[in-house]
Amino acid sequence: METTTVRAGIPVSIASTRGPESIRQFAASLGAGVHAVPLEEALESEIIFVAIPFLAVEQFAKSLPDWTGKTVVDTMNAHYAPGSAEVLRGRLSTRYVAEQLSGADVVEAFNHLPANTLAAELDPKLGRRVILIATDSPRAGDRIADLAGQLGLAAVQLGRVDEGGRLIQAPNALVLRNLTEQPLQ
Ligand SMILES: NC(=O)c1ccc[n+]([C@@H]2O[C@H](COP(=O)([O-])OP(=O)(O)OC[C@H]3O[C@@H](n4cnc5c(N)ncnc54)[C@H](OP(=O)(O)O)[C@@H]3O)[C@@H](O)[C@H]2O)c1
């Protein structure tokens, strides 16, 4: 679940419930700095990207006894998970994730574009790809914006989850908008 690219030489661990062997080949295909590890080891990371089916969040939350101090990036889109409306009961999906991972600083990001689009190198002449970020923790937002910058992305912080976060929750206005930032003339 923790996943990013080796683009900036940042070590990455990925994990799933079925253990490292089940994803070792996949991890190797992503580059030399990507390691398949047991879930408990991945959860020791400073920043945890959660990219699992939305309805698995409740189960995933039990993977750690205490989420305090963790920065968690919620890349998920509840909209595409049948039955999610009954779980959300009107809550924004990132708010639900923050409730489940109580104590973590949860950042909604990397969810508004397909993974393949995010991973693709962009011709520098076209500018930098924009990554949209929303969180109720400004410190965590800055941290993820900094990480996005290291990955060659242009981070745009949209404020709290119930502000800009609403716009990047599928199927709302900024979802699937493949934006780029170019220097002002
Ligand atoms: N694919 C995209 O382009 C894209 C774009 C934006 C957002 N998203 C969002 O990202 C999430 C994942 O999408 P996906 O397409 O990658 O789905 P996926 O192919 O179903 O992958 C989900 C992964 O989650 C793991 N998993 C499930 N439950 C888990 C748990 N409790 N703990 C740890 N790992 C668990 C699964 O492995 P095991 O079964 O082995 O645990 C599997 O490797 C979804 O919420 C989706 O909306 C996807």
C-alpha cells in the first residue's frame, strides 16, 4: 500500500495482506529502490500511502494499535466502491479514513488522477504535473507537498478536507483533471 516512485531516489516499501512474496516481482518491476516487505515493516515508514479498496479501510486500520504520529496519504476513491455510501453515511471519504486511523495526520492526495498518469514522465516543455492536496493538518500537507516537489510534481494545497478536499473526492469537479503548471510569461 505504501507506494510512490523511485524517481527521486526515495526508498519505498510496498506491502499487502498476502505478504512480500506475493508482490516481490511487482516491486522489482518498479525499480531498484522499491522493496516488498511485510505489512508491519511498511507501517514503520514515516509516510504511508494507503491505496487499497475503500471498503478494506476498516480492516486495515487494525494493522496498527496506535496511529499517532503517522502521516498517511489517502489515495482512495470511495465513489468507485459499491456499498461505500452506506459506510460513509454522508461523511467525506478522507474524514472517514481519518476517523478509522485515529491519531494519524491524514492527507488526501494522489487520488484525482489514474496511477499510470501520475507515474508517467511529463515532457518538461509541458510544465510540471499538478498534484492536489487537502488535509486538516497543515504540517502534514506541507510534508506531502515537499515530497511531491521531490518527485517533480507541482503541489497545490487546497486547504481542509471539507474545503478543497471535497473537490478532489470522486466524482467531483477536479477529479481526472490532468493539470500542469507552467512558469508565468
Ligand atoms: N488504480 C488507479 O489508477 C487509482 C487512481 C486513483 C485512486 N485509486 C484508488 O486506490 C485504491 C487501490 O486501487 P487499485 O486499483 O490499486 O486496487 P487493487 O488493484 O484492488 O489493489 C489493492 C491492493 O490493496 C491490497 N490490500 C487490500 N486490503 C488490504 C489491507 N487490509 N491491508 C493491506 N493491503 C491491502 C491488496 O493486496 P492483498 O489482497 O494482497 O492485501 C491489493 O494489492 C482504490 O481505493 C482506488 O480508488 C486508484
